[in-house]
Amino acid sequence: MNTNLFICHTKCSTCKKAEKWLLDNGVTIEKRNIQTENPTLEEITEWYHKSGLDIKKLFNTSGMKYRELKLKDRVKTDSADELLKLLSTDGMLVKRPVLVTEDTVFFGFKEPEYQSLLDK
């Protein structure tokens, strides 16, 4: 099985829960701290396209930075390129955890999505 890139924030309870789930289910991960190693513009752009998600789904909407920057309105009006650039400036803006696999990218933790990895 390939190693999957698991990008998380060490203090995030959802990230801890997701990491435990992955390890309990034998999924090999390479862990990276999103706070100390920000996703690059190239990475976040690739993940956005690979995930197939609406760009709004890549944002950590419950984070302080999101509210401070008043992004609720900007995600409706800014272009995808502008929003991707913004996401690459601060890992705390990105919805966590991020799980990058060979085939797809998951933002956040939903057990059924993670389970689909094992079902392959």
C-alpha cells in the first residue's frame, strides 16, 4: 500500500480522531503539521483539482482567521485562483485534516470517505 500524506494540526481533535482511525485501520501515513509546513500554492491547487470539491469546501470555516479576514463573502466573489493563493498563505485557513492519497484528496474527516480507501 502506498503512503498517504496526512496533513493536520496537532491540537485539532478532529485531526487526532482521523489519525487514530487511519492507524487503527492499518493505513500508512506520512504526517505533516499544517501550522509549521504550509501547503504551497502548487500543492493546494493540485489537491483542489484532485478532490473535485467546490473551492469553498477547502476552507476551515470555523477558524478564527476565516472570520478575521471576513472570508464568508470573499469565497462567493473571489476567483478560484485568488482563493487558492489565499489558502497557500496560511495553513490555518485550510480545512483539516487533509488526506492526500494516490487517487484523491479528502478535506476534513468523514469515516465513510476514509473507509472507501480500505474498500479499494
